[in-house]
Amino acid sequence: MKSESKTEKDMREEKAPSPKTVDELNEYVRSLVEREYDCGTCVYAMSLAATAAFNHVASKLGVTGFQASCADLDVLRRTRGMDGPFIILKAEDMLYPQYDVPGKLQEAIASWQDWLAEQAALKMKDAKTAHPDVAAHWEKLAAKKSNDGADAPRK
């Protein structure tokens, strides 16, 4: 099992495989890393290798779609160093009114208020080193902590 893509465009369009064995996975990864690469193809070599490994492990563990979606969000969280809540919005959803993308964003921001208030309060302890505008912003965020549900679990 090897990647036969020759160009960046080919790699961008390549569908990552679901290797059945570790040997197939290793062969596929090897075909991606032992080729000539440039600034563009290295991006797709990494994402194709990671996706093939993800697919292999998911297949071996027999995970559900929900478990796979949680795992891929966790990969994104780890690789991007995101310690707080986040959402993914798809621009194509804006083509259909039932997805209400602005509403989803507003709902997410509202659900993050307590987390933001807690984080801002922590950062205010070091406000001496922050720009005055940033410190003032933290102060406003810290003041927005809701009183109802302060002990409620975060979403």
C-alpha cells in the first residue's frame, strides 16, 4: 500500500487509506516520507500519514462514528495547543438556513462565558505585564461570570 501521488494537487485530492495491518500502515507512511517533498507536499504527507494511522486504529478498535469524531477533535486540540473550548464552523453550512451558523457561534460564545471569566480572572493576576487595553478586556470578561450555575459543569 503506497501513495502514488506525484504532485501537491494529487496529494491534496488523495483519499487516505484504511490500512488493515501495521505493515500496510508502515508501507504507506514510508511511501510518504521517503519521497522528494517540498513546502506543499510535506503538508499532505503529514496529514495523509496521520489520517491513515487514525483509520487503522479506528478499524482495529471498532469505534463508532461518535467516538471517531471525538478523537479527531482531540487530535486537533492537541496539535493546535487548544486548552479551552472551541468549535468548528463549516462555510458550506451557510448555504442552508437550517444550520444557522451565526446562531451556533453566538450559542458557543454564550456557553463559554464562565470559562472565559475564570481564565480572565487568572490572567488578571499578571495584568501588570499586559497592555492596558488587554487588562481592561480581561476585567470585563471576569465580571461576566454568571451567578446562576456557577457550580454547573462546563459544556
